[in-house]
Amino acid sequence: MIPRILIWLDTTNQTTFTQSLQLIGLTSNIQTPSVSAVVIGNISAEYQKQAASFGFEKIIQILSSDIPEIEINVYAQLITEWVKPIQPDLFIFPNSDYGRLLGASVSAALDLPFYPAIQTIHQQAEGYQLSRLTFGKKCKQILQVHSPFMLSANYKTENSNQFSDSSEIPLIKHQAANQPENLVEIIQKFQQTSHLPLEQARVIVTGGRGLLNNPTSAPADLTGEELDKWKVNHGFELLKTLAKQLNGTVGATRALVDAGFAPYEWQIGQTGKFVSPELYITCGVSGAIQHTIGMNNSRLIIAINKDPDAPIFKVANYGIIGDLYEILPTLIKDFA
Ligand SMILES: Cc1cc2nc3c(=O)[nH]c(=O)nc-3n(C[C@H](O)[C@H](O)[C@H](O)COP(=O)(O)OP(=O)(O)OC[C@H]3O[C@@H](n4cnc5c(N)ncnc54)[C@H](O)[C@@H]3O)c2cc1C
């Protein structure tokens, strides 16, 4: 029997959309799968064209009279109501914070197993073999599973991000029978910061405790913690400028997060985020194992540190030995 596979496409923006389109590559080890995309609400003609070029068979568009901005419990109810009678063999979600939570919510409602952070799927004579990295990406876990099941995954296509020449795709509309109940009351909305989330960035420039050694003269009335904060903030302005020039974002070590100089969302490492961008630049980061475990899968690592014996140089592809406050302005000038 042909395995019926669904992939939920996150239409929030082009980055999340491309990431979810690429998940179709995960099904390449499944014999003649039928892979359909599932979206909630409107999908632009351009996104439909992109889904066609990735080889999706069709798009199922779930519509409801009042779809709020991305809201997990509402989306989970809409997907669950539609998918229950369909009974797909496999339902895949992106492994973003949102995708994982949505997939887990739908799987709980359907009483199906949900496997997060999967990297490969292999079809076997009976069932499927899944793999994922565990224990800080040091161990590979192999799972033997039987359909139906659900999972979340990150998958980047290696050579090409297109699988088909097609630019047309059937759009099947499904009007939800029941208006989902919104269980969440929004009390207050916060303005989203301009910080590009680490998981979405192709370039990350990370600051460590070395930012505190800022030789720039600070306002004379600042002392103690206020002065340190000023120094680090001023340092981060340089990192942000470089990150912006490279279309990237900034990250931080736990040393700066724990000291209250950077938000937790920026923390990379064992107790922060695991990232694998195309380019990772560290500035004043020593290279403790708890940090490097979260970034050593980056494609290219450049480390700036004034200590030639800093452990970060062991994981870096290129090292610049020197004061970050002299090197960063030069790099910024070169990239301007
Ligand atoms: C259970 C546990 C979990 C942890 N989880 C994490 C985690 O998720 N992420 C994380 O990052 N850490 C984590 N840590 C902390 C980790 O062990 C290190 O303490 C931390 O990563 C060090 O941060 P740092 O490199 O910024 O600071 P430091 O180790 O103090 O290094 C600062 C570096 O800056 C250099 N420097 C100083 N001035 C300059 C300058 N002007 N120019 C250039 N270089 C300069 C110095 O030579 C030094 O190498 C964890 C620790 C524990 C115990």
C-alpha cells in the first residue's frame, strides 16, 4: 500500500515556509510515498508554486470563518477535526518550537505516538526506522516504529532545494465544520523584538564575557553593574552591526545571560539553543564544552579571542587572535 504522508507547512514567513517545504526530503527513503501539504488559512499563489516545485502532490487548505493569528490550540483543533477520518500513515511537522508543540497537541488529540527532533526515516519490511541525536548530539538514537505515527523534524536539502519541475498543484479546500474554541485569552501583546531567532539565522555572531573588556570610555557617572551593562551593550552594538551586514543575528554565552546582560533567547549551548548556521563567529568566548556543544555543528566557525590558548580555537575553522574591540570595527568597515 502507498504510504500516505502529510506535512504541515508553516506559512508564517518565507523562512518558516521554506524550512517546512524541505521536510519532503525526509521521505526520500520511503517507496513511492504520496505526500500532501496541509496549511491553515490562506496560502499565496507564490507559496503554492513553491510547494509544487518541491514535489507535493496537493495542498489541503483548512479554512474556518475566524482563524486567529497563529494560535496552537485553535490550529490543533482545526487539524485534528480534519485529519481524524483521513488516518494518514505519517504526519510531519517542522521541529521549530511552534511546530513541535502543534504536532504534539494534534498527536495527543488523536492518541498517536509523536517523535520529536527526527533526522532520518527509513522504510523497512515492517514499519519504519527513525533516527535522532540525543545527549547533546553526542549519541544517535534509533527507533523502530509502526505507522500511524507523527514526528517533528529539521531537514535541509543538501544540493538542491527543488524536487520537481512542476509549478501547478491542486488546492483542496476544507471548511471546518465547527468553529474551534479558543481556550486562550490574550491579555496583553508585546512588541516582537527585531532579533532574528537563532534557529532561523544562517549567520550568528556570538558575544561572550570578553565583551566586558571594553576600552571605550563610558559615561563618567556609571559604576559597578551599570558600567558593565553599558560596556556589554556597546559591545553588542558592534556584534549586531556585523550580524546585520551578514544578514544574521546575535547570540550569547551563558556567562552574559546569567549576568542579565543578554536575554535567554540568545543563549547557545547545553542549557540554551543548539544551532548549526552556515557561519558562526564568536567574540570573546572561551569555548567551554557547555557552549561548543550547542554550536559545533555550524558549517564554518570563526573565533576572535585575545588568548591564543583559548579552547574555542580547537573547534574553530579560522581563529583571529586579538582584541575583539580592535578586530570588529575593522571587519565592519571591510563589509560596509
Ligand atoms: C550545567 C552547565 C550548563 C551550562 N550551559 C551553558 C550554555 O548553555 N551555554 C554557555 O555558553 N555556557 C554554559 N555554561 C557555562 C560554561 O561552562 C562557561 O562558563 C561559559 O560558556 C563561559 O562563557 P564565556 O566564554 O562568555 O566566558 P569566559 O569563559 O570567561 O571567556 C571569556 C573569553 O573572552 C576572552 N576575552 C576577554 N577579553 C577579550 C577581548 N577584549 N577580545 C577578545 N577576547 C577577549 C578571554 O580570553 C576568554 O577566553 C554551562 C555551565 C554549566 C555548569
